[in-house]
Amino acid sequence: MKKYLLLDHDGVLVDTEPWYFRAGQRALADLGLSLDRDDYLHDMSRGLGTWARARAAGVGEPTITRQRELRDTYYQEYLRTEAIEIDGVVDALAELARHVRMAVVTTAKRVDFDLIHEQRRIVPFMDFVLVREDYQQAKPHPEPYLTALERFGADRHEALVVEDSARGLASAVAAGIDCAVVHNDFTRGQDFSLATWRSDSLRQLTGMVAP
């Protein structure tokens, strides 16, 4: 039985990943560059971001810095105006909270995380939240999940990571923690062969952690 649930955020608790991609796509389009979703997901799975292909096209760092700030502005615009709810998440968390302690482990920036959760009921279920500013190395490096284990004072065998991306799965595997991948349309084509479990929804995880 698992005692601790370490939950990714984007794509697991809220449906923000398509909008983050679209914000980056829009910022690159300002430079006359296109960004294909499959190429983007491939780059992200290797720990690269929106700007890998801009650098490959010879775009300089000052321009990338400017466009990154613009991407962040576009993204926050989407967070304020677009529907990002995932049906059943709050009910699933309420049920899971009866059996395990939970934390969010996300690559989201604090400003974006706080904006997302101004009017939502997700954070009260968590013991703590780790955002991008809370660790040095981002996923697929194991540090985010190892940091969460340390915060809980937990053994890796007592924990279960919940992810929706190959990058997040790689982080969990590198940390030596079992990982359940929850279905997400945006990332469904990625390689999840190393996942311990596959699930269609967060609610199905109850059977994995309940006695």
C-alpha cells in the first residue's frame, strides 16, 4: 500500500498543457517560426523547451528572452480566459485523501500556479506544493520527486507518482518511484512503457493506494 501520492500538475489536475504549447507557438510565430506539436512534445520529453528550435534557427538569446516573457504573458492570458478544468478531479482528490497524503510536484512557475488556483479547490488537499522555483533541476531529472520524498520524510517505495508525460515519467523512474500515468489527450502518443500503471482517470488511482 502506498502512503504518499506525488502529483504532477499540468495535465493531471488541470488541463493547461495545450495552452502552454499554444502560447509558445504564438511567441515563435512572432519571429516567423513554426512549432509542430509532435516536435514540441519530443523536445520536452528530452528536457528541452519551446526555444530549442529557435536556437537551432540562429535566434539570439536576447530575442529569446524577450519572446519568453511574451510567451508567459500569452499563457497567463489563456489561464484567465480558457476552460482548464478536468472533470472529476476534486471528487477524486477527496476520495484519495482518505487513504494517502498528497503533494503537487510541478514544473509550473509560482506565479502561474497561484493564478490557476485563485478560484479552485485543489490545493487544500495537499500537504505542500513544489513549483519550479523550489528545486534546481527540472524534470526529467529526478530532483523534483526526490525533493518531495525528503519533504515528506518518506521512502521511495511508500510513494506513487502520478504523471501524464514521458518527461515526468522519466523523472519518477530516475528517482526510483513507481509511476501511474493518467490519460491525457495532449500527451497520449508519448512512450509510457516504463509506467507501473496506466489509468484513464485520477479516480481509478484509489484502487492502487487504498488498503
